[in-house]
Amino acid sequence: MYKRTIEEKIEEYLAGEDYKIFYIWGPRRSGKTTILKKLSQKLGVRVFNFDFSSDHVLFVPRRDILDKLTKDIKIILIDEVQNYPQATVALKLLHDEYRVKVIATGSSELRQKGEEFDTQAGRFTEHYCLPLAIDEVKANSNLPSYEEEVFEKRLAEQMQVFGSYPEVYIGESLSDEDKTKLLENIVQTYVLKDIVDIYGLKDKKLAEDILTKIALQLGSEVSVREIAASLGSNGVTVANYIEIFVRNYILIPLPSFSTNARKAVSENRKLYFYDLGIRNALVKDFRETKLRPDQGGLFENFIISEIEKRRRNTEVQRNLYFYREYGGKEVDLVIEDYKKNYTVLEIKVDKGGVKDIFPLPHTSKVVTTQNYFEKISGSLR
């Protein structure tokens, strides 16, 4: 089994004196349940799954029930915690009065599904389990140094075509056709159906059409108004659907950087996919990158998604933007740290330079297919 970055944080949590609830957020099929199963076997405790209503009754705010729950176990593992938001009151009590450790996985919509979540203020920490990141893959590969260059080139190609959902990437016996079918199934069953069901959305086809429109605009600013007009919908509905995809780790929003909010060039954002396999399933194109008209957009999305995954996995405090001046020139990515130091990245498939247009003191870097691993690792230090 692959060891994930989050597992080191879990080990520290279990060994330490911190009793805050340990939430792990991420999209479906990103490996959260696998992590809980590994913990269950290692610790000899069961996993409570909130997909089952029978497990709900064990997490109600009653002393007799919580006394019984904690009599023999001091570590509680919960999967799909978002499916029973009412449990947050019981989890608060477990933290305050019972001094048990709770590791709970789920989607981030728990916060939006009920006011009860607010009662946990100061009682939890948040962590992430996303599709595999490049450093996670490399750490599990045990490569001799002389193979690293070829490995990194092959890795970039595979992630741009089929993405890095664990069951897709790790499935070595899967043919390209098998991977394609699996990704199409993930899109229809989890990305679309689950989200439509969870949020009570009325139109699965509209949700798919919105995602497909965004998938066709990699690297470009996304206009909610234009998408709504093209689909015969309204801007509020389209904006709501997009925010749901952002909250559920399907889309990465990249806002425009401005030194003065009143003079912002555009209200639009760019939107990228956490996983390009999902994106390619939407546009129905799994050709190798050199044959693709969207090769530049694919590589740009790949780099930005890897930096975002690294930002969340390492919990480093950084803000990400793109920058465009009034004349239309732009730089692909601006990384801002908590001291307002800036790193500007130009993302090129082969080679190129950074446009000298960013208005504040900064460090410039060019990221290409030849140096991407090193540049991603160094960009968030």
C-alpha cells in the first residue's frame, strides 16, 4: 500500500497529547477510507461509517450512550462524517469530557450542512487527502537516482492523461481502456451523482455541462455569465454549482492578483482541476499530450494542481493567484507568503522566460517538463 503524506501527521497526532478532532477532507475515492482501514488494523479498533444509519445512533449527545462508546476504546475512527452532521455535538462532548482521539474523514460540506459544526470551534484540526501528489508517488517508488529523470518525465505524462486517483494510478494491471472506463465511472458516480444527491441539486446534466465548459477553458478566465448564457441557465445557479465543485475538491479556484482591489482587472477567476483524469473524461480525450491541441493548458493545470496539493498536504501558508495587466499580458502563477514575499511562475511545456510585468518585488521562475519536479518542490519553501 502507498504511504500518504497525511499518515505522518496521523502518527504524530496519535503519539501526542493533542485531543482535538482530526478531520481529513478530500474528494471521494482519494484514499481516505483506505487510510482508516490501515489504522483500524494497526490499532485494533473498528471504523464507524456514517453511510450506515445504524452507526448514527452511537453518536448522539447522551451521556449513557457516550459512556458506553468510550468504555473500551480511546481512539474513534469515522468515515463519511458529512453524512451525519448532527454528530458534531457528540464529537464536541467526546473532546471536552471523554478525552478520546477522533479521526474523521469526509467531504468539506459538513461545515455548510448545519450550524452544529460551529460548536466545535477550537476543538478540531483540518487536513487533506487528495489525489496522489508527485512527491507521494516518488516517495513510494524506491528509485535509484539514475532512473529519476526518466521516471519524472513518465510521471508527468501519466498524470496529465489519466490523473492520479489512487485506484487509477496504482492499478498497474489496468490497460489504458480500463483506466478510461474507471475515470468515466468516477465522474458519473461520484463527481456528479454523489454531489447532486448530497446537495439536492435538480439537474445532473447541467452540473456535467458546467464542468465540461470549464474543462474546455483550461488556462483561461472563466466567465459565469458566459457559461450561464451558453447553457440557457442563470448566473446564480452556475455560480452555486461551481462553488460546490470547489468545496468538494474537484475544482481549484485561482483569483486574479491586484495591488488595489478597486482596480482589479477582472472579477473572473481561473478554474483548474485537482485531477486531470477527471477533466479528460469530461472532454473525452485521453491521447498522449504531444498529440493534444490543449497541451499547454494541460501542463499549466498539472503544475498548479501539484502546487495546490503540496500546499494543502504540507499545510504551508501561501496564497495563489494569476496576474494580468490591462494590456493583456499575464503571468501564470503568483505565490504569496504570509510576509508578502512573491514568487512568480511562468509555466511552459518546453522553454520560455517570465514576462517582467509583475508590479512588486519578486522572484521569477520558469517551470517546464524538464525541471517541474524541482521547481514545484522549491516553490513553497
